[in-house]
Amino acid sequence: MKISENVSLKELTTFKVGGRARYFCAAKNLEEVAEAMNFAKKNKLPIFILGGGSNILVSSNGFSGLVVKMDIPGVEFFEKTGDKVEVIAGAGENWDDLVRLTVEKNFHGLENLSLIPGSVGAASVQNIGAYGVEVASVISFVEIFDWRISEVKILKKNACQFSYRDSIFKKPSGKNFIITRVGFLLKKLNKKEPFKTDYPDVQEFLKRKKISAPTIKDIRQMIVEIRTKKLPNLIKVGTAGSFFKNPIITNAQFTKLKSLFPDLPGVVMGKNKVKVFLAWVLDKVCDLRGFSIGKVGLHEKQPLVVVNYGGATAEEIKSFTEKIAAIVKEKTGLAIEREVEYVG
């Protein structure tokens, strides 16, 4: 495995910004992951694991340690009891390619997560979600390499500590875990499969297309079309998708906000918790849809999305998002958090 020096990270991220990595390598199997970790430990280097580069903001100073691009490939299918099938994918597999493959095979579980950029490993770190589905709902296990002790482990779902856009892999207790493979427990389709279609955008699409009994392929096509219309083209502009998390607040906090903004949408997230739709807040309360400063702005069709229109620096993007958070705090009292990870 080749370990290179002074490698630009700019084109390896969807934001299209960032400096250079002091060292860089691409790991295509477990042995190369171990080799990279040994190099980092020997040279006392900080480590960053790079997936699809779609949920990070790399500073102009770059990264002073070793960046490992996770490129472990492979997808396997295993029949389970009843209508279940286990899909095991390498952490370097492209996420949407995996979704497309499972839909083609009529395996139900991932279709609502279509067209989300990134890799299989990163999807698990972030616990990605869209249109009422989180990936944690179908993960059966995550295989990790614990680089501190050079040992492979299998973490069952509960051990991964999944929650809204969070997991053990984002916490101090899991920072030494490198995801190498992920197992998903999906269902073979039957005629009465209840797809998740209760989101307004989804309902509107089905009504417009006059689809009363959608197939799994209809669901994927629908999600792809909705996301394509609402989100910027990654080829033309830099973006990490949704930059901020939807705030989760108490029932009392939601009731108070609802008295101020009667049309405020929210969804119950368990006992005494409500998820507020931040895109609505940014648009209707803060009037920030399409707002921009210099070369950075909020996307006109989806204000959760921060866009680099070309030539912006990571520091300008960071400053812009901090201003957005301050405006939301001033207008609503909500303290919003970012989904995107800062690197360097």
C-alpha cells in the first residue's frame, strides 16, 4: 500500500474546500487498514478516516496527520429465516449503489435512503436518515478494527449506540473504532409491504403521479426525483447536504414555540421529545431561504443545505453557518447543531 505525502483533500470532499493531508493512503482491505494504523502509531500521527467526503468541512490548513480513504469493497447476500436477508457491505462501497442494488433485488429497508451521498461506513457513523427512515433501523452489526489494540470486533446494533444522527463512532468511546464492514437485515418483499410514505413530499408525489400502490422501485424513483429537485448538483457546486440537525426539544419547549409560530411543524420522537423541522424555521421564521454572504449561501430549494458557490474557503463556510445559528437562536431561542464534522 502506498502512503503519499502532502496530498490535497479539496477534491476528495463534496464541499470542494480544504488544504492538504500530511500523509494519505487508500485502504482496500483489512490488512491495509492495519498497515496504515501501524504507520500512524509508529510516527505518532493523528488519524482521520475518510469516506465519501460528503459530511465534512476540511480547514484550509488541512490535516497534520494520516488521512485514510476507506475503500474496502464488496457486497454479499445471505438468506436468513423467513422473509429476511442479510446484506454485508464493505465500508468503502458507495451508499447509493448499495441502495440501488437492494431495490433491484426487491429487498425492502433502504429505499427511502436513496441518493444520499457518501459511503457505507460513513452512513453508519452518521446514522443517516431521510423520509422517516434511519439506517440504524436495518443495521444488524458493524465490523470494526480497534486500532489501539489492533483487533477486529463485531458490534451488534445495541452496542453502536445509535440515535438521531449519532452513534458510538462519533463519541470518545468509539474514536478508536474504524468501520470495515456493515451488516443490514432486510426483508424480501411481499404484496402487503407497508412502505414508509407518510412524509408530505412523498404523499404529494404519489398523488401527482396517481400511484396508489407503489412498488419498491416506485419508492426509490420517487425519492431520487424529490431529492434531485430539492438539492444542489454536487458536480456544479460544493455542499455537504444538510448542514444542520433538526432540533429535538421537550414538549413544553415545543408548545411555547407553537404559541409563537402556530404553523411550526414537528414530529414526536419518544417520551417528552419533539423534532422540529429546521428547514421550515429557516424559511418561514428567519426568512433565510436563499440567504448568502459572498460565495456561501443557503440553497433556495432547501435551506438546510449550505452551498459553496465556488471559491469559498472552509473558514468562510464555518463563519457563515455560525451566523445562521446565531440568527436562529435570536429569533426562536433554539440552539441548533451541525451535522457536518470539522476536520483540521
